[in-house]
Amino acid sequence: GVDKTTVLDTLPELLKEDGYKIGIVSTVTLNHATPAASYAHTESRNNYYDIAIQMAYSNFDYFAGGELSEADGDGTQKNAYKVMEDKGYDIVNTKEGFNEIKNGDKVYAISPDADGAMPYSLDEKSDAITLADFVEKGIEVLDNEDKGFFMWIESGKIDWAGHANDAMANIHDTIAFDEAVEEAISFYNKHPEDTLIIVTGDHETGGMTIGQASTGYNTAFNLLDNQKVSYDKFEDIFAEFKSNNPQATFDDVLDLIKENFGLVPEENANCASDEALVLSDYEYNKLFNAFEESMKPRVAETEENDILYGGYDPLTVTLTHILNAKAGIGWTSYSHTGVPVPVYAIGNNAEIFSGSYDNTELFDKLASLYLAE
């Protein structure tokens, strides 16, 4: 909500001033960049405590998803959750409390399983509160017969999985986002003349592509099913392994690799669930070198390691790279890319969102609808 010199009004703020109910939902922390862009005005996206306080003062009606980053500020400042409560928000972080939230409540609903952000969908418990659940509850809380409501919903860990080059985590969180969109579609089907749904992204991350040099024109996406946890969860599993086995060799970690990614060395080919999961000499050597790097007290900060591992645990990111490549998926970056992102729209005035344009024009298009009223 700022340019270099000026505070800029956000669309949710303008709508709130005009009487709309406002909801902000994200799978990442609620004072992270994208959700913060709906209510905060600060010089840096990293001013997490300041952003959290602005969230409390936004007077928006419904926040849901992840926790707050740096809620205690510098340690001398008032806890941001307490400030939220002072501003009239109910802080709910249990499933029982979530089920009791009702229409008209002013609430910040936090995933009981959140550790900062919500877990990746791939790692969720079977009874977890999902992004779709938060959207369904948001509709219940915000729906009104007066001005209406605006809900901003982000599946932010799709981006994080892209940064980490983890196709399986990316896919599962995309499916979870699709299920959240279905909740919005269900509302639209009941109120088609009064509803507009827009689905887009602010950028692509990782340069993910279907088609990879080692597989030619073939793909084998079924191989991804052998990955049982996200890169994030495996980093935790591997960190515990290293702590318990500081002198471990590569052979010692092979069972852990097979258990979580299905990959096996050639001498254990008979244990593979698919022959494509048998490591070639090239792949084996890449994993061996990555393991050796991971076992060091500190990964060397070299240009080669930056390119190979992107700041992630070397063994983990090499495992996702190899499994993704076998499935026919490639990556070009650990960062955001310039690949165009689609805009999907359905409902009232959806036609104005067709065509190709800079993503900043979305604000103008939405504002034109708001101002037209």
C-alpha cells in the first residue's frame, strides 16, 4: 500500500469504507507480503510487527489461515495478538472454536496446525482445517444482505513450493486451492447476478515446465506419488536424522530416501516400485555429493552451490529435482519468473478481465466496478 513517497489506498480499504465486509485468507502468515498488501502501508515487506499492528487496526471483518510473524516485535512491544483482541477480534486457534464462528463475528481464525504458515496440503493431518474450510467459513461470516462482501484468498505456499522446486508440494497445494475456489463457485451458483470471482497470481515461481531434457517427449507424473512429504517436512526429518547420526554415511540415508521419495540405487533395483525410480550413476553421484554437502556444519556459499541448491538443504532439493525430472518436470529458477500468469473470471462483469495486460491493471479494472457503483 505504498509507492516510494505516498500511501496508496488498497481496494479492500476502499470497499470497507463503502460498507462492504472484508475477509483476508492465506495459507502463509497473515502479515506476509500478499495478505499484507490488502491492508498495510510500510516501507518494507519485512516490517512484520508494524504490518501485524496495521492488520489489527484495519477493522477488516475476517482473517484466517496462518499465524503472525514476529508477533512480539522487538520484545518490548505489545504482543500483536493482544492488540488484535484490543481491537475487537476473537482469536480462534482450535477446531472447536472454528466450528463455533458464526455470521457477523469479527475474528482471526488460525489453523491449529500452523507453524507460522499452515502445513503443506501434502503434510496435512486427515482432520485438518483446510483452505477450503476457511473460505467456506469466511462466506458464512461475511455474507450479508446490505452491501455485500469482498474476500481475498491466497494459497501462498504454492509460491514457496515453487521457490523450493518441489512439484509434488506445488501440485497438492494447487489442488487444495482448487477446492477453495469450488467453495466460491458454490456461492456464485446461488447468487450468479451478484457475484464476481477472479482467480490469478501475481507471478510464476521457479520456472516449472512440463517437459524435461532427460525424458524427451515423455512424462510419468505417476512417479510423483512416491514422494510422501513436502520438501519442508523432509528437511525436518533429515535434520533429525543428522542430529541422531552425526557420522552417518550416504548408505545410512538410503532407506530414508526410499521411504520418502521411492528412489533406490542400482544395487537395490529389486526394491523399486517402478524401474524408473532406480538411480542412474549420474543421479546417484548427484545425490551423494548433495548428501556430503548437507552433512557439513555449514553449506559452503559458492556460486556452484547457489545454482545447485538455491539456499535449500542440498540433499532435499536434489531429491525433488531428480524425482521431478524422472516425471518429466523441469525447473529454471529458485525465484519468481516473467512467465505470464492466467486470469480466470466468472460472474458479474467477468468479461472485462479478458485479454493480456499488466497485473497492476487488475486494480484499475476492479476499481472501475467499485467506482461505477
